Amino acid sequence: MTKEIDLLVEQIDVRKDELIELLKRLIEYKTPAPPARNTMEAQQFVANFLRENGFSIDMWDVYPNDPNVVGFLEGKQADTFNSLIINGHIDVAEVNEDEKWEANPFIPIVKDGAIIGRGASDMKGGLAGALFAIKLLHEAGIDLPGSLTFQSVIGEEVGEAGTLECCKRGYTADFAVVVDTSDLHIQGQGGVITGWITVKSSQTFHDATRRQMLHAGGKLFGSSAIEKMMKIIHGLQELERHWAVMKGYPGFIPGTNTINPAVIEGGRHAAFIADECRLWITVHYYPNESHEQIIKEIEEHLLHVAKADPWLRENPPTFVWGGKSMIVDRGEIFPSLEVDPTHPGVKQLASAHQGIINSKAVVDVSPTVTDGGWLGAAGIPTAIYGPGNLQNAHSVNEQVSIEQLIEYTKVILTFIYEWCHTKRT
Ligand SMILES: [Zn+2]
């Protein structure tokens, strides 16, 4: 480490109250999703903060009152030095009225060495630390040779891919860090895709015809879509078990690749045979798999199940996969992310961690999903690294340890400094 960065890191201890105040300020902006559409003021604050620290700002509505903010600080030798994206989401998990918080979840308090408030762990702590690091670099007058992009995105908690919108807008870098909840582990993740499976009859029959479609001599080729969906669900359970037996990925307990029949809707009225049934499923898959591959496996399996049933053979299930939002079109995708431990960005992040924390960085997999998959899918080598833990994410009295927040801020400051001072290989 150079002397310049050592002095800056020391500043974090000296000025930790400012860091705490910054996190409290972010928590005070009420940005729960659902209901969403409430991040404008918080995003304006982030945009102003970045502007004051030398960044140019791109801010655009992904949804009304839910804008993305991308700050860009061009490196002094951008052609030859490494560039970096820091990414985080400004929305937080919803708060239910019956939750028993110590205090108002949006008026943060400090207690027993922790900051308590909605988003402390997931993930305004990660955003605050990275923003504070940027401020320290700016105030010290340090011109980074490589370019730095800061993305504050919306919608992550409801599967709205603010990060995908940044990628579509062309933002890229040599490496990206998603500063979401990881308890200071360097992480990849499995993927998630939701889908709707529909069983539909081309005809609608009166309830009184049921005997004719079930019993000897009835001669009516019809069926209840609800009962046929039972076969589909059974087929999904067989596939889920087959995956659990046959697939695996280091860091995951076998059987983490689940197929959850989450919501079922069907039938029109008690006087009719159900002519339509829809099943909403959530599928978790491993970091080395893609949602395209998973879709193919599920569809192929269920179409074989359908072939073994005379009615489903003629009326096979149909599929609608993914979606842009759990609250708008009832669907989402979180692509998986593999972390390459030999990538220079991962190695440098691990060494910054070890230098500050005095213990070896853990490189593993997140048991949940983040926006990291979108950056990876856009071809940007990416890792998840942030303060807070998943016991706290989305929980009552969500909190982050101040000690860990400070450690994280030191690591991310060191990493930004060093990575953007390293020549591109
Ligand atoms: Zn998060």
C-alpha cells in the first residue's frame, strides 16, 4: 500500500461519525418496494452527492418516481488503467404494519454498536460506505487514472432490473462490485427465474357433464384443468428431486436448486368444469447454469409428462417465463453469477480485504440473489461484496454493525484506489 491510501484509510476512523450520519440519512428516505415508486428524493440526494464529488450524472426514470442514477468520473488515463463499476440498489424491503420495531424503521437509531433501520444491511450500508470512500478520495484531491462509475439503481427488491437498464444504456467497466449484503464475503450467486404454467381447455363444460368425462361410456373428451395441473405439479416435484440428486455446486447444500409452486389460480365458477389453471413457479438454479437452459429442461420434462396423459397430449401446458417486475407483470429473472477467484479484480479485492481485516477473504456463493447477475450477463466480471448479513436483510430491527461498516468502507476505498491505479492487462 502507498502512503497516500494509508492516510485516507485512517481518515475513516477519525471521521466515522460522518459515515454513520450518511447511512442514517439514506435510511431516512423511505424507499420500500413494494410499494415502490418512491425513490426520487433519495436518488436526487445520491446524484447531488456524486456531483459534489466530481461526477457527471445520468439520471432517468425507469418507472415514474423511480429513477436510476449513474455517476461517472472519467479516469485521467482512462485508456490504459482499469475501470470500475460500484453498483447498489436504493430500494429496501417492505415494512409490514404489524412488525414490532424498536423504533420507526425509517428513523434510524444507534444501539449496541449497530445502526438499526430498514435498509441498514440491505443495502444502504453498502451504498453509504462506497459514497463515503468517494468523498474521501475527492477531498484528498486524488485523480484516479482509471474511470469510476457509481450506479444507484431502483427496483431490486421486486425484481425490477434497474441494473439491467444501466447495462442496456451501455455502461460497462473492467470490473464491477455489487455492494449488496454479503457479510464481507466475496460472492457469486445462483439464479432465479419465475414462470407461469397454464393448462387450458379449448372448451368450457358445465359441471353436470363431469360424469360423462370421467366414467365408462361417457364419450366426452374433456377434463378439469385443475386436476390436470396436479399431474404437472407432480412432474415438477420429480424434476426437482432429479436435480437435487444429480446437480450440485460448491458452496451450496445439495437440493438448493428448488422448484417452488408458489401461487395457483384456476377455475371460473362452481357450476363449471375448470377450463383453465395457472401455476406460478419460482426456480432456483446454480451459478454455472443459465435460465435459458433451465427453461428448456422444465418445458421438455413437462411436455413428456403431458404426452403420457391422453387429454394433456391434446392440450399441452403453455409457458410464460420471467418478467420485468413482480408488481407489474408478475415475473422476474435474476441471472446467476460465477466469480472467478483468479480474476485480477477478485484477487485485488481479496487482498484489500486481507490488508484491512487481517484475515483471508472468503470467496463463496450468496444463498440469495442480487443484481450481480445482470452485470455478469452483460460480460462484466463481477463480484458481490458488502456489509451486513442476511439474517438482518428484510428483518424486523434490521441492523448493521458499525465496526463492520467501517471495515467495509476501508476495504472498498482501498480497492477503488488500487484497482483504478492498476494498468489494464
Ligand atoms: Zn439487496
